[in-house]
Amino acid sequence: VSTQSTWEAVVSTQSTWEAVVSTQSTWEAVVSTQSTWESSGINAEYMESSGINAEYMGVGLLEEFDVSGWSVERSPDMVELGDRVWVNYYDSGFIFSGVVEAASYDPLSYTVRYDSGDIERDVTSDKIFEELQFQEGDWVWALEEAAGEYEKRYVGGSAGGAYTTLEAAGAEDAREVEASFYHIRGHREFAVGDRVWAEKERKLKWERASVISTGPGADDYEVEYDHGFREVLSPAYLHFIRRSERSCT
């Protein structure tokens, strides 16, 4: 029969509930303000053109997730203090840029200061996206703004916060691409069973999914979201879920 101390560990106290059930101040941090969107290169016009509205941005409580099926050997490197990263902002599904300022242990998590000035604590590594550190010779997906689509491109160099991309090595169609997650993304190969973040319907909001098949195109993958919806996406809209140090060693 559980003692009082055991019950206190099992039955959440008022302070625990206050941490789980979002208060008004937490919701204001979760629902991105104009300054936060603009700091990541997103404006109201782009949001509207992508079908984003206040209802679409609604978020629920933090969720646990299945750790099976990870391809740990191909997942991104561990996060280090001072890294500039792109993060799932308060588990909202929207990705913003910030710097890793501190780490906490047991369980391991990070404190991230966003470019807007917001600070999010207890960020686990599975919610951290790539660091946008590409080198000459890398293949990437670069936004072709006129078409609003990502194209597979070759990195020819970098300077001044931008990458020079080409159709292929030696090509003469050089195009400068801003070093922003909303303009350039890494190219990766995935395998059936991989756990990924997927940009659902290419509308900026990312959700957890699994790769269930390859094709029909050479760089296409069919994914199934945790709630059952399926679609075909290129690697521009997929990202490995990082191994969570909280759950794995």
C-alpha cells in the first residue's frame, strides 16, 4: 500500500499540474507572436499564403513518443552549448532559430534563447532540428521562391550568411540562398521504419511520422503520421527525429 511519500510522487501536486496545464503566460509563449515569426523570416503574408491561421496553430500538452524504429547511427550529432539550432517552439510544431545557452542533466535537456528573445527551458534533443552547417559539395534543398517549392541543389560555397547553390557541380546557374531553415534544408536518405518529423501538407507545421515506403520519385518517401494520415514528401519536408538522451543511452 503506497505510503504518503509514494502517493505524492505518483499523484501530481498542484505545482506539477501548473507545469503541465499551460497557463495564460505559457500559451502566450507557445502561440507565436509577430516578432517571433519575423525573427525567423516568416511574415503574415507568407503565413496566409501557406494556409496558416490561429486555429491551425493550436497546440496541446506535451506528449511522450515511441522510441522504437530510430536510425540512431544516421541521426544528427549531439547538441553542444553555443550551437545555433532550429527548435520545435514550445512543442507547437513550428520551427524557430535560437542558441543553446545551457544544459540540465538527469534528464538531459537544454535552454534555448530564440532570436526573438524568448527563452525556452527543458528542451529535449528530439525537438531540436538541424544546425544548417553545410559545406561545399553538399546536396541540399533550396527554396525557389517564385514557385514556392524546394529544389535539390549543390552547395558551391558560402559567404555572408548565405549559400551559393548550383544545379550540379560546375553548373553556371549560381543562386544565393539565405542560411535559414525556411530557405535551405539538408538532403538525407531515409529508410522504411525511420522516425521523422514531417512538414504536414507542406504548410510549415511539423508532426511526428514514420517512413512507410519509398518512391514514386527517386527522392520521394511516403510517410504515415502518428494519427494515421499519409502523404508523399521529398527530404525537404522530412527530418530525422534526434535520439532523445532522456530515453536512450
